[in-house]
Amino acid sequence: MAQVLEFKLPDLGEGLTEAEIVRWLVEVGDVVAVDQPVVEVETAKAMVDVPCPYGGVVTARFGAEGTELPVGAPLLTVAVGEGTEDASPEEAESERATAPAEGSGNVLVGYGTSEAPARRRRVRPAPAAPAAPAAPAAPAAPAAPAANGRDLAPAAADGPVPVISPLVRRLARQNGLDLREMTGSGPEGLILRADVEYAVRAAAAQARPEQAAGESRTRTPAPTADTPGVTRVPLKGIRGTVADKLSRSRTEIPDATCWVDADATGLMRARAVMNAAGGPKISVIALLARICAAALARFPELNSLVDTGAREIVRYEAVHLGFAAQTDRGLVVPVVRDAHTRDAESLTAEFARLTEAARTGALTPAELTGGTFTLNNYGVFGVDGSTPIINHPEAAMLGVGRIVPKPWVHEGELAVRQVVQLSLTFDHRVCDGGTAGGFLRYVADCVEQPAVLLRTL
């Protein structure tokens, strides 16, 4: 007799509480091996292949492609042990209640898998004697409709609230919502973030005052999904995370921006000399990263963050350098660990590796978090300047425009030089303009005269 085990969406780490099913890698009836990837999900950080810790026959899948599931929600069931080839979805459903809760389900590829629970046979109880006919029961009260139209009963007044995500609890608390009065659209009535956001919008619509009578100004109604020529794109996955992070940065951080034009002819000549000497080619962004590391050693105030709860500035000794990478799935910021300890060749190789992983969606959550300073080379898009938005919760970001030939006064004479615009956006709480200006001026000096870096090597 096969034993049917339920595999739930594992803890994805880094505070992630939900994921969207992008693509199922197995079908019901397929035979899977231990740690075989069974589904591809998209989190707010990256695309992840989720491995199944059980080997056997897939008997059921939960959630269609495009569905967003919270951590802990069922993903699929697997019949393991003897007779797995005869397991059916009906048997899986009847045996789900007997499947052990422990196991190695909450893991990801690369994190290892603990041993699966010891297999045991399910003992079928003897059929109970038929009970005496009961009196007709009173008709039950209709269940309250969920936010998306499903008929689900709200949580019992004295029972547990069906919520897993702490973000959902916080969102409800911030908007004064009682989760016990809500109905969930998730598995088994689980309350999701979408349910809370729907309730918030509904409450706002009810509280909105009626337009005063006789008001001459008319308001154009917001376009709906049914309006011709209108397309609504959900802010979810990486796009939603970027939107939330940028909004939080502009809301919480009092930022300021300063910029300077620099003659990058010396930097480009130094790079040409390095590459002509043989060995791996050195990239421009690797040289800029080396300059940033040297500048942060002189101005450590910018390699920090603000702990608003403790009202403290947290400064870092190590430079974990993030860099903006544009992909088909949106903007991501991979992090080069310990950039201050790497030379130009090592930085070039790491930038190339992380850029390729970003393009293929293979970045891990650990490679997308923990940055202390960000370098944004928007010059690859053919633009000269910008005012970067700080990558929250960091304290600063250096933006680099395109390097192009321009008229420039060099040694008292007008000449054509390779010019670049450098922009620094910084958190005004961690330093004042003098520190930010000193950092940017040092970066510009290194770009114009790379030999300045020799003092720090």
C-alpha cells in the first residue's frame, strides 16, 4: 500500500512569504526522484526551481500556473512506497490527512535535504456501524463571499486566524482590519495579501465622501479592465518588489543628489594598457567598482544604513557592492561580496558571472541581498545623466552615464576628450554635503588620473 505524502511550498528564506507558480515541471502520474525539481516559482527576489524531498508518483498538484501561493500552502502530493504505480488522485485525497507533517519539504536547491520521514503503512479502520437517522438539521447560514468571489466562511470567533504571512498581519493591522471578520481566497480559506488589499480598497471606497452638489469640476472615472484600449498589469513578482522598494526609499530616505563631469580619457587609456598586457579583459565597471571601494575606505559614512528603530547609523567595514542589472523580468541588483578585497580581474569575472545569472533568472536570494553600496551604470542605455534612487536600506548610490567624446579644456587648450557624468545620491541623515562632495570628487579624480589609486593599493 502506497503512502501519500504532502509537499508544501517551502520557506524560501530572506523573509520571502509567497511565490508565484511560473511553470509546473511534472504532471499528475509522473514518477519523481528525491530532490527532483517539480515546479518553477517566481519570488520577489528571483526564479527558483523547487525540489521535492519525496520519491514516488505525483498524485495531485495544487495551484495553476500564475497562481500566487503563501509559504506553507500545499504544492503537490506524492505516493511513496509499495504500489506507487497504482496510486490515484482519489486515494491521495483520502490519505492526505494521514501523511506525516515532518519531513524535508522546506528546502531549496543547494540547501540540502534532510532524511525523509520513516515510511509507515496506513491502517484502514473497520467500517463503523450505521448510525440512527438524525433529525433534519436547520439550514446553515450562507458563507460570506471571499474577496475574489469564492464562497468561504470567515474564521471562527474563538478559532485561529487562517493567516501565515506576517506581512499580511501587519498590513491588516496598519489599516485597522480585523482578520477574524475576513474570508480568505487561499487554500482552505487562507487569508492572502490580495484579500487584505481588496478589503482596504473596499473600505476606502465606502469612506470616500460623495462629491458636493453643484460642483462644476467633473472627474474622469478611472479606466477599468473593460475599458477599450486599457491594459492593467499586476505589480507582482520582481516588478512589484522594485515598486515597493523604490517607493519605500523615496518615502523614508531624505536623499540628495550631486553630480560632476569627469574626463575619463585617462581611465580608458589605463584599461587599454591593462588589456594589451594579456590575460582576461578588464571591464569598465570593474575599474569603477575598484574606485568605489577605495572611495568608501576614505568616506565610510556612505557605506552604511540608518536603523530608524534604534535611531543609529550602522556603518560597515566590508563593501558588498550591488550593481543594477536590467533583465527581461525587470531590474535586479546582484551583489558582489567583499568587493574591497578584489582586484580588477576578480571583479570583472564576478560581474560577468552575476550578470549572466541575472539574465537567465538563476540568481539566488543570497546573491540579491546584503548590499552596502550600489553602482548604477545607466550609460549602457545611451544616457548621460540621471538622479538615482537609493537602493533601500543603503545610504548611497553612484550613477555613471555614458562615456562619449566631448569638447573639454585640457591643459589650458580645447580638446576632444572622453567625458562621463557621475551622479551621487546619498542619504542626508548619514552625512552632509561636504562628505558626499568629497566622495564624488575623489571618484572623479580617480577616473581622470587612475594613478591616484596607487596610494590605496
